Amino acid sequence: MSRGGGAAHGSSSNSIVRKKFVIGGYTAGNPFDALIVGCYDGASLKFVAKVRSGFVPRVRREVFQRLEGLETKKCPFTNLRRTGGRNGR
């Protein structure tokens, strides 16, 4: 096997999968603990992960200000029950 995981005969194929993620909610915190993100599968928004890292206090406040007022009562994810988080539109 060659360096980098390619085939022994020198040809290799790299593929990159790109997905667009949507913020569908957040969990309560100061001002939030984590963003709840998903991606569309056809017309259905599917939960993918909670994102906690990478938010310095200033960025947390800025993101939270953009999310305020977008709250809905219904969970936007088709594969996730509401578990105490705040739902977005």
C-alpha cells in the first residue's frame, strides 16, 4: 500500500462528501450549551449532532442573538423528540 492510503499500484481515489447542515435548535445554557444541527433527507430534516465546541463567549452571544425570535413549539427534526432544547424555524 502506498503512503496516504492509495492502492499499491499507485492509483488512488479521493472523494469528499459535502453536506449542508441546518441549525434546528439549541440546548439551554449561557446563552446556549449546544446547537442542534441536522441535514435534509428529501423534505425531512434529520437530526445529526449537537455542536458544543468552537464557540468563544462573543460568538455564543452573536449566534444566540440571531436565533432569538426564531423559536417554534414543534421540533423540526423528524427523527428526534423534543428533549428540553429550544426549536428553531
